[in-house]
Amino acid sequence: METQFLMQGSNLIIASVLVLALGKFLNSKIPFLSHYNIPVPVTGGLLCSIVLTLLYVIFDIRIDFDMQLRNLLLLTFFSTIGLSAKLNTLISGGKTLVVLLAFAILLLVFQDIVGIVVALLLDSHPAYGLFAGSISFAGGHGTAIAWGEVAEEAGLQGAASLGIACATFGLVAGGILGGPLGGYLMKKHDLSRSSNEPQLYEVAESNKPAANVEKSTSAMPLDASFTTLLLLALCVGIGVNINDWLAGVGISLPPFLTAMFVGIVLTNLADVFKWDFNAASVNRAGEISLQLFLAMSLMSVQLWQLANAIGPLLLVLMLQMLVISCLAVFLVFRFTGKDYDACIIASGFLGLGLGATPVAIANMQALTSRYGPSTKAFIVVPLVGAFFMDLSNAMVIKAFFMLPMMEQILSALG
């Protein structure tokens, strides 16, 4: 008889911190993990999910997780991204953003083509290929669930389950592949960050004397921490309310996107009114929320649910990894400058295309913590991933569903 437990609240936080500590310990003790820049949450989270799978398979003990706290952490993280986005840095990344978006759209098309080809080879309806394509890999769990419900209502049985399985595999693969590929590009092209380049996480302090920068990064006064909490509360609170209002008028956007835009507005208003806040405190909050979010996401992966279709899933995953790796190395890296920033962007691109924006950020942080910051990457990649890619994916998916071969579910899509 199955025994089931629900982990939530403080227990979930404790478990997440322990998972992060485990990941950090393993990365420090196993040279392979640190050498290939595997993010700490990926190391600890995957090991935890394996242990939980063994508990379920051997002892019939199932542990589920309440993800409301994880969703709040995601809003917090994107709020810190917004609070770090000065207008001058947004403008400086304009050309690169357009280039990256173009390759992101190209990736979406390739992912769907690969998925449809695999579905046809396995003698399945081609619509299943879209759930082994951009719906799940670039879109993630939320997109897979949303489109899966529509497809199943139209008679495409198991579409949502397939989408969730592919999204889960992609989440893991995106965290594993991004760091090594970024490290490979770094060494092959002998890249290093210029000390004269601005730093995203210290943008607010970059024009101050060295003594002030040291003070702001090494010491975080209590009032700075309270200011950070206020800013984050405003971003999350106002962002959620704006998102609810937009939904009421028929505009559907991810809640983290509106929270990020509120952060952008607040940080640039602060510049206008000469109001200084501690950038280091904001950035630490972002790092903590991201690490905890990824730890919760990966430790809650239910690997046993993927066992029944492991063969086709691995085939799809290998092909999708090959496609995105080629795009990242031969197109994204080359056409975004072939420099240090381009290397970090390429690593983030892998996270966007296989997992989600937080995975992209984790990949980039794993590299920048070792080699140095990249302002452009931390502005361009989240913007493409959090907003433009979702909109582009919706249009690409709609276009593929309108193909004659998709007649089975066309009627449900209007």
C-alpha cells in the first residue's frame, strides 16, 4: 500500500537548503562537476530526486511537494532581475537581443520539426511531435500543461503527460549541458572577461569609488536589507495585481514577467529621483531565491513517471540536445560577438531552449561565478526567455497546429 507525504512550508525550505548544501559539497569534492560548471542545484536536486524515486519504487513511499512557495521564489527572482535592469544596459543590449530572439524563433521551428519527424517515425500522430518539441522544451511545464489540456479535449490522449515528461527531461538536460558547453567555448576561444566591462550585479555601484563599492558589497546594513524587502514586496505585489488585471481584459502573461517589469520601472525611477539602494543586497536576494527555486524544482522531479516511455523520450531528448547545441555554438555564439558575453549568452540559450529561464540563469551564474560577470548576458537572456520567447512560441505552435496534418485537433484551437 502506497504511503504518501506532502512536504510544504518550513519543511520544504529546510529540505531545499540541505539539497543545496549537498550539491555544493559534491561539486567541491568531485572535480568532474566543478570542471564542467554543473550548477549546484542541479547536482543536489538530481541526487535527491533519485533517492525519492528509490523510496517510491522499493518501499512504496511517495513524497509530494507544495509548490506555492517555489512560485513565490520565482517571482522574487525575476523582481531582482528587473531591479538590476538600468535603461542604459537595456539599450546597450538591443542589437544582441534582436539577434538572440531571431535564433530563438529558429530554434522553436527546429524543435517542432524534430518532434514531428520522431512522431512520424514512431507511427504516432504528428501532433504528438509538438509536445516533443517547442511546447515542452522551450515552453516548459506550464506551456505543456496548458496545450496538453486543449489537445486531450480534442482526442489526443496522453498529450499532457508526454509534454510534462519532455519538459522534465529538458529541465534536467538544460542544467547539465549549459555549463560544459560554455566552458568548452571559453577554453577553445581563450576567452576572458575584460575588467573594464560593467557588471550587472554591481550596476548601481559601478561609478562609485572603490571604497564605496567594497562597502556596498561586503557589508549589508539592516536598513539596506529592509529596503530590499520593500522593493521586492512592491515588485511581487504590484506585478501580481497588474497580471490579474491584464488577465481580466484578455491578456495572458506569466506573473513573473509583470513582476520583472515593475522592477525595471522602480529601478529607473530611483535613478531619476537620485534614490540609491544597495544593489548587492538585491542581488543576494536574487541568488538565494534562484538557488532555492531550482533546488525545489529538481528535487521534486518524479523520475518513475518517465520510465514507461524512456526509449522514445531519450531519442527525442538526444536529438533536441544536438539541435540546440549546434545552434548555440555555430550561430548564437558567432553572431552575438564571439566574445566572453557571447559565450555566457550561448550557455544561457541552452537553458532557455531545453529548460526554462531560471535554468538559463543558473547556467550563466555557474560560469560567471568562476570567470567573471557578464552584464549583457544577464539582461538579454532573461528578456528573451521571459517575454519574447513565450510569445514567439505561441505563434509558432499555432502555425504548426494549422498544418493540414494536424486536422485532428485543429477544431479545438479555433
